[in-house]
Amino acid sequence: MAAHVPLVDLHAQYRAHKAELDSAMAGIIRASAYIGGAAVRRFEEAFAAYCGVKHGVGVGSGTAALTLGLKALGLRPGEGVLVPSFTFVATAHSVIEAGGRPVFVDVDPFRFTLDPEACERALKREKGIRFIIPVHLYGQMADMDAVSALARRYKLTIFEDAAQAHGARFRGRRAGSFGAAAAFSFYPSKNLGAYGDGGILVTNDARVADKVVRLRDQGRPREGRSKYLHPGVGGNHRLDGLQAAILNVKLAHLDEWNERRRTAASLYTRLLEGHERIRVPSIAPHSQHVFHIYAVHVRHRDKVLERLRAEGVSADVHYPIPLHMQPSMRFLGHRKGDFPVSELLARTCLSLPLYPELRPSQIRRVVRALDASVRGA
């Protein structure tokens, strides 16, 4: 059998930048700056500037950024939040953790992000919806023209879930710069990944940033001001210094890595486009995709996946169960058939190996294996 092709190869990235990363981690250990500190502040400032906004607040995960952000933006108990039904479950769970109510809507069949027409139908049907979370899925931003128009018309607060869209652009503006705030994840496999969990909230609103600072650290203001004074209630959701040091090194390479991802995706598309049994991803107008995930769509997906893995290709599925059909969402009362596009995507989506160090020869091997797998399924 030919050499195994992993879905993601994190060690290849480490090997390429070992000296920088080892030096950054050693610096944190020498200084014993494990919680907060200069590395965290430096990363918060650098990443906010990268996104084109004023403030960044590092937190312990992308989920924490979503949950604390909703609280800081003023989500009230029971208020509705528009959420796409096809995404990772953390988006909806964060709404519930913050005291809100997810209002699911179907997704656009080409972009795989919030369908603006479905959002409008939900807004006309239900009262008490005050927030909209456009999830920039797989590395491509939602249609922010349509989302912004809906927000103006219905007085909604936009909170971007940009956990999969580090560096993505729409009409030249980066993910994270459109809403009242945005949440990013630094899970290790993300385009910008830590060596553990991590996240950040970015915003132009100093008051929102300050609220998240307090919520992440037992209700305290920024470190250094009255360590044992707690003006409010909060939890422990801090970004640690070691992760921030790693992210500071990696941020300098993010644009180059994203360009390599686009190059790899372009080769996949060129080799697969026109295949009668495989649908390749679309790139929407005015969008710069960063291909966190390269997802094709095939019939008999589970059989194809099994065959690929038997051939040494580590494909995966993002996401096999739409949110309205998750057991944790059963209380909302949805049934199969409520969101047909999400359900179709969940049955057919198949994520192929993609990372900056992926070689053209590996891509061609994946394509050959995929062609054989779909023909044999």
C-alpha cells in the first residue's frame, strides 16, 4: 500500500518552524509566565490588528469566546439567536450556556453558511430574536452583505463565529471585522492553531472587551489591578502564556499557510471538477476562502469514507449530524426534514486531507483513491 496521507499533519508544521517555536516556549518557561503576561497581551494586540479591529481578549477556547461574547454583548435570558443548522455544535451550545435560545435556520446550498432568506422567514415567524451568528464555515465567510442588511432591517446584533476562518476575507475585509464582536478558536488543527485549547474575542467596542476581560477571570479587571478585588462574577477562561507564545510565532506565517491551502485546494478542484459523482466546493463572489477544510460531496458517503481509509487516506466528516437533530437540541422540538439542505450536506459531506505542507503528489494520490472509492461504493 502507498504511504498514508493524514487528514492534518501538525508535526510537519512543527518541523518547519521548530527553532522559533522551541525558543518561544523556552522563553515562557524561563520567565514562569504561564498565566497571562506579556505574551498574551502581545498576541491579543497583534491578532486584533490582523483582523482590522481595536481589541482582542484571549480566552481558553473558541467556545469560551462565543459564550462570554454573548454575555458581554447583552444577551438576555430566553432571547433568540439565529444559528445555522449545519455547523459544529459549540455555536448552539454557547447560546444556551449564555442563557439564550438557538433559532436554527437552514444554510445556503453552495456557500454552506446562513441562508439569508431562511433567516428572514425565521425573523417574520418568531418574536424575540435579537442576535445573529453567521458561522464562516470551512474557511469561507458568510454573505456579510445579506447578514448586515438583515441586521439593519431587524435591529439584530451580529456576532461572527470565525472559528474556521482565520484570515478569510469578504469584499477585502477580514473575518472578525464585520460584527459587534467575533469569536475565533485556536484548536490545534485550525489554520492558526495552538498546542492545546485557546480562543480570542475581537471587537471594536472597548466596553465589550472589558466585560470579557472580567468574565474570563473571576470578574476581575485586567491583571495587575487589585488581585483579590472582584467587582463582578466571572469564571476561569484565560488564555495561558505558553499558548500565546506559540500563537505569536505562528501568526507571522498565517498568510503564507493560507495561500498554500488555497493552492492545494485549487489542485484538488482542478483534478476533481466535472467528475459525475463528486461535487467540489464553491468559492462565493467577493470571497477569499482560506480552506480550513476541503469538503467534497458524494453519494454513499459512509461507504466512500470506509474505502478511502482502507486505502490509507485519512478523510473525515464535518459534520454528520445537523444541529437540529442533535440529542442536546431535542428540547427545541425539531424533526427530520425541517432543514433539508443541512440534512443533505450532513449525509454527503466528506473532508479530504488538507494542510499547508500537503504535497501535490499526495493530492493526486487522494484523488485517485477517491475516484476508485466513489465508483466502487
